[in-house]
Amino acid sequence: MNKKKIVLVCGPTGIGKTGFAIDLALRVNGEIIGADSMQIYRYMDVGTAKPDHGERSMVFHHLVDVVDPDEDFDAARFTSLADSAIDQLLQKGRAAIVAGGTGFYFQALVHGLFRTAKANPAVVRAFEREAAGGVDLHARLLTVDPESAAKIHPNDLFRIIRALEVAVTHGTPISQLRQAHGFKGERYRTLKFGLYMDRENLYQRIEKRVDMMLDQGLIQEVKALVHRGYGLGLKSMQSIGYRHVGQYLQCETGFEEMVAQLKRDTRRYAKRQLTWFKRDKDMIWLMPHEIERAFSLTADFLKK
């Protein structure tokens, strides 16, 4: 059976994936499927650099504004919704362009999800008690499974405990289990574009974008979310930008310190994204302005 074709546009935050994907979609009669773990949330627009109304009127964007900030959303649900959107587009004769920066979403869509047995609740509760008692579980994970620890934020207690629980229950780090499971072929035929630029230029773009987000009302957006009843402790509100502004609103940091930390953490996130995507040997790396080459390669790919 011939596999369905999709085009992927990947890269770090702030590099210009949205504009690149829109230009490409316009040229190949396509629509965009977002692969961003934050743009799926309603009401979170400024801090996620969500495509604006003008951009979304040019090309339809799927998987944007899918759930409220207090709803659960994971890679399994993303894959299910993306599969449906791809089917709809291909039935209409339109190209499916999956664009974003959440590497795990791309992996789940293309390679399928790794699933372990249901978590052992007793082990989970034991780790939760340790965390409540002040034990640094992220530091423990660094010793047990450094590969997973490098990909999990120290504040993401849910994923830290899950990784530790797998290591204890299975006797094998979850990173090794995923490696044994994954990359055994692709669910789709793919053309993968990774966007890159000189690191200093990227970091300058990131810092300017942080300033722009603040000018566009990021602080007011976080206040509005809290007013709607979305607490600062929610998983969505603990993401980059929202966490930083939340700490500022709670007087845990001053304004200048908040801005500096937000820029630093965004730069670090971009570096982690590039590290993730560089693992893929099939990635075609392009500068954001190389849209003509992307169009030529995509046209050939879709014709074959």
C-alpha cells in the first residue's frame, strides 16, 4: 500500500517557521497542520506566537485553538487529530504541511507512539511523596536516565515521575525503551525541512521577539487567563513565557529579572529543539529565505 505523503517544516522557536510554511502552502495548494504543543490552547496567543488572523486567512491552520488551557492534551491526541486532518486534505487534493517546533509531536506522527504498560500507582505515589518532602527528583533522574532528564524541564514533575517510575518498574530507562521501539519505519512518506540560521542571529531574533511579545500584551494575556479561572499552576501555564510572567505577577521576580530569564530560557529551548531535529538524518536543512528550493523539492516530491 502506498503511504500518504506529508511535508514537515521543523525548527527552533523564533526562526520563522510560520511564514515559511505559509509561503510553501500557497505555492503547492496546501494547508498547514500545527505541530506546536502550546498553540493548541485557546486564549494563549501572544506567548505562543500563534499565527494571527491575517496569516490564518491566507492559509488554513489545523490544530490551532483546539483545547482550553486546563484540558489534557498529549501526543496521542495530537496524532489522532493530525491523522484526520491529513486524510481530509488529501481527499480534497491538497498538500498537508505539518509545521511546528514540538519534536515529540513529529516523532509520534511519523513513527508512532511508544507505549509502556500502565503506570504503577504505588511507585508513582512514593515519588510524589518524596517530591512533596523536598527531594530533587530531577537530580535523581539525571543519575538514572540522563538522556530523559536532559529533555524534561526540572519543573515538569509529571514527566519526571513517569520516567523514574518506568526505570524502577521495568529496570530499564524509558529513553532506552523508546529507542528500542522507535524509528522502525515511518507511517507516512515524508519530506522534511529543518530551518536554521547562525546561532547569534537566531538568539537576536529570539530576544527581539520576547520584547515584542511584552509590547503586544503578554503580561495582560496572563492576567486575563487567571481572570478566566486558569491557575498559574496548570501545565499550560508553566510553559515558557507564562511561567515567567506568573512569577513576576506573584512578585517572585522583578520585571527586568523576568525579562532576562525569559530570554535565557527561550534561547536554551531553541538549542534543545535544534539538538532534537539534528538527530534526523533525513532532514533537509534550509535557511528561512530558501523558499524557492523548498518549493522545487516539494513539487518534485508530490509529483512522484
